[in-house]
Amino acid sequence: MKQTLLVAVLALLLTACGAQGNETRPDMGMNNDGMMLRHHAEIPAEYAGLKNPIPADDESLERGAALYTTNCASCHGDGGMGDGPAGSALVPAPAPVAHTSQMMADDYLFWRISEGGAPFATSMPAWKVLDEQSRWDIVNYMRALGAGTVHPANGMGGEAYDPAVQAAHQDEMLAKAVEQEVITQEEADTFRLAHDALEQYRNEHPEITNSGGNATEREAAILSTLVDEAIITQTQADIFQDIHERLGPSGLMP
Ligand code: HEC
């Protein structure tokens, strides 16, 4: 009897450790999960490595605009800022897809659109009802919204995508983290610095988005390039990654 209990407890402990050790486990199961955890989740084999076969030409963007306005803007907003009227009460909130589509690869976006929020228990619907070309057209359109190469429709409400607003959101998040003593002010400043350097690198090298690997691996690769090029120091890169790891579970990271 005693032994059975011991075995059960041991099994439980082992499961807990295994779960913690696996950073890419997709289903953290709670509604207030950070977007960061989803961004760093392992992409299912069925989707991993998929590349967008549809060129982002005028026809695709036109199809994408119509599909996005009909199906997505109510939650994600006309400009893709995550501020559509139907999304305001959702936890977690709709992602600012104009922004995140700039840094997430084709396979991630196609997976998330196809399967929706089920793996993470969020209210993002699955869109397999749309054929594959339509889903890729929407990917093209979301990216164009974030790159500023299309004007948002004026159908559902929501701001046009604005990197300055996005940066202000992040400042707010960092200020909250400092206030709640999750990080120090100095760490917040370092985070900002490394984050801005990362963003700039991504803007200057858009091809990196589809260069393979998952978001975690790509980010680590860019950070080490930034260190090699003496744009940030190794210490700053380490602090950035450490803060990322601490902010994820705190629920502060959007
Ligand atoms: C009912 C509201 C709702 C609708 C409609 C909706 N979404 Fe979402 N979407 C969400 C929420 C909430 C999230 C954040 C949680 C998540 O990632 O699962 C999200 C997340 C996403 C993500 C993940 C972005 C990231 O950076 O992780 C993508 C991509 C996305 N939506 C695309 C779409 C597209 C394309 C459509 C239309 C075909 C659409 N969504 C329609 C609510 C919605």
C-alpha cells in the first residue's frame, strides 16, 4: 500500500519535472498564457517548415483584404493591431497580427490560422473552412498591413498598425513588471535596448523570418549576431533572454 503511494508520488514528481524541462510544450492550458509561450511553442509536424506558395502580388492582397475584413477584423481590428470590437473582452486578447506576422514564420502563421486557439485553449477560431490559398492570401495581407504597404479597410474599427503604439504597449508592460518587482528598472532598460536592436535587425533582414528553426532558435541566432557585431554585449543578450523567461510565466508579457 505504502509502496503504491510512493510510486504514485514519484510518478507525479517526474511528470512535473518533465513538463517543466520541456520549454516548447505547447499546451500550458491556462487562459492567461502569454503570447510569448505560443510564439515559442513547437509547431506540429504537419505544419512545420511549410512555406507560403502564394506570391504577395496585388491579386493575392486583394483576396486577402476581403477575407481578412470578413473573417478576422472583428477581433484583430482593421489595421491588425488586435483591437477589433469583438475582441476587447477576450482573454488572452487577439494578437496584434500586423506586428507579429513580421517576425513569425509562414509555418507558424499557417498553423495558427488553420487550427486556431484549440492547442492553447484560447478563443482564436480555427479556419480550416477556408481553402489553403485563402489562408495564405490572408498571411500576405497581414504582413502587408504591418509593413504599411496596404491601407487598412474601414469596416470593423481598430487603429491602423503603428509601430509607435506597439512600442508604447511594450513600455507599459515593462513598467508594470518593474512596479511588480518582477524585474528591475535597469533590466527593463537593457531589455528595451536589446529588443530594439532585434527589431531593427529583423527589419533590415526580412528574409530571416523564414530562415528555418522556430522563433526561439531564430531569436538566439540574431542575438548572437548582434553580439558578434558588437551592437549589444553578451551580458545584455543574456539579460534579455533571462527577462523573457521570467516575464512569460508572470502573465505580463502580452
Ligand atoms: C473571435 C475572435 C477572433 C477572430 C474572429 C479571429 N481571431 Fe485570430 N486570434 C484571436 C485571439 C484571442 C488570439 C490570441 C490567442 C491565440 O493566439 O490563440 C488570436 C491569435 C491569432 C494568431 C496568432 C498570432 C500570434 O502572433 O501568435 C493569428 C495568426 C491569427 N489569430 C489570425 C487570425 C486570422 C487570419 C483570422 C481570420 C481568418 C482570425 N485570426 C480571426 C481571436 C480571433
